[in-house]
Amino acid sequence: MKHIILFASGSGTNVENIVKYFEGHSAIAVSCVFTNKRDAFVIDRCNAMGVPAFSFNGPAFKNGSILLQILKNLKPDLIVLAGFLRKIPSEMVADFPEKIINIHPALLPKYGGKGMYGKHVHREVKANKEKESGITVHYVNDHYDEGAIIEQRSVSIASSDSEDEIARKVQELEHLHYPRIIEAVLTEN
Ligand code: GAR
């Protein structure tokens, strides 16, 4: 069995979708979820699904911390960021080469970088009158949203689409594709 650890910061719709996708899977299992926000709704979702969830604070998530040691001891086959908004410490990137992946709610390299997450991305996409947006799944390196791209999917944006409508379209793509891409990464490596 290969095992995945998920990281999330917010509502956790992607976490819930990924957990459900791998329930009963013959080769891949979600071990647990880590969050940097102790009141994040993702914890309620984990409680409802019976998935172990752990929250940690700022000092726990830096080079040399006990959390990074714990992660190493857990030996995950893949660490999956699903709406996780903190930068990954360089030591963790080095400990897990090509074993941390992220989903970004836009077509990178557009609309990536520090501060570009969630609704901020969709606001910029709308402001720039983009005709399409989408999702990018990529490996995590030392720079925000700059790791090698694994897969992108796009969706058309109408000029009448609100930011919320763009967010809804992008979230639909995330839920449709992220679990399958995770599965492919684990199967190919
Ligand atoms: C998702 O849209 C994900 O792409 C985005 O946060 C959202 C989390 O939603 N991640 C980023 O913006 C990372 N830069 P969720 O909590 O409902 O899964």
C-alpha cells in the first residue's frame, strides 16, 4: 500500500474529495491530514469522515522543527497540498524530492506566486478579462508555484462570469481531476 499525507488550510472540499476517491482503493490510502489552522473547516470534514487530522502552529512548521522530523518518520509516498496556503520549508522540500505536489487554481505561470491563492486568483483572472482559466498540478520546489508542471486543465470563462462563477468552474475541475492525477503520480513513480 502507498500512503498519502494531505495538507490543507481552509474549507477542505479537495481533501474530502480525495479521501472519498481513495476509500477502499486497493493500492493507495490517505493516512492523515495536517492543517496550519486549528479552526479550519477541513478538521470538521475529517471528523465526519473518520480521518485523523492534526493542526500545527507557525513555529512547528520551519526548518529543524519536530513536525518535519515526524513527517520524515511517517515516510509518506506522496505529500499532497490541497488548499494549503503556507510556504513549504526548504528542508521539507529537500527531504521529499518530487514527493510534494500542489494544486493551483489557475493556469500557471499566470496568476501564481506569493499572495496568489483562492479568490485572489479568480479576482485577477476576472479583472484581466481572461477567456480561460483552469488548474495546474505541479511539484513543489523552493519557490511559490514554480515547480515542474504535472498536468493542467482549462475551462472557458464568459465575460459575464462573476468571480464566484469562475471559482465554481475551477473547483469543478479540481474535484474532477486532482484525485486521478495523484493516483497517476503514485502509479508511475
Ligand atoms: C483550491 O481552489 C486550491 O486550488 C486553492 O485553495 C482552494 C482550496 O479549496 N489553493 C491555492 O490557491 C494554492 N495557492 P478547498 O479548501 O475547498 O479544497
